Amino acid sequence: MAEYTFITQELEFCEKTDKDAISSLTQALQFFDEAFPVIKIVEDKTLYQAVDKSYSRHKKEFRFKGFPKDVCHVAFGSHKARLQNILKTPGLDPIEKALSKQRLANISTGQKKYMEMQGKALTK
């Protein structure tokens, strides 16, 4: 995933004294490391239908647009929030702003594609 490479490079070039950025970037990588195996699970219809049953349908915080709010959705959501915060930075260079907007659009597209995969796995 291209975004994973972006995050890895951001972490590599991050000021070593910027503990907040290091923590945020490290957490983003950890979330995506946890999410990648789940993508394989959602490809297995039987397995993912069992996973779906383990998520409450009555608690909003356990669902995302009707689907299980698994670690993939947590990774997408957290990273989208991070990119939205970057876009709010005063004086952001226009090129950096355009790149961040594209990255945000890519993450949103990735999450939509993942939801399509969930939908396919959960159809009977």
C-alpha cells in the first residue's frame, strides 16, 4: 500500500525530538500492520461471516455503516483524522497540501473498497 510507504518515510525523516509525530506515525504503522491480515480474512466468506457475528449490531461504536468496525476501519479512520489535521496546519505549503488531499482521497477510496469486500463476504 502506497500510504504505508508514505508513513514509513515520514517517520524516517521526522525530527527525532518531535515525540508526538513519532508516536502518531508509529501508531499509524501499527494499525496498518494489524489491518493487513484482516484483509485476507475478509476474502474468506465463511470466516468473515463468523467474524461479523462477534460484533454487536446494537452498539454504534462496533459498526461502521453497518459493517463490523474491525481494525481496518480503525486504521482508516485514525489515518484520515491525522491527514485532516495536517490539512488544518497554518501555512501548509501548497504542494504539501495538494499531496495531503490526494492521500486523504486515496485512504477514503481504500476504505470504500474494503467495505465492498465486506459486503461481498457477508452476502449469503
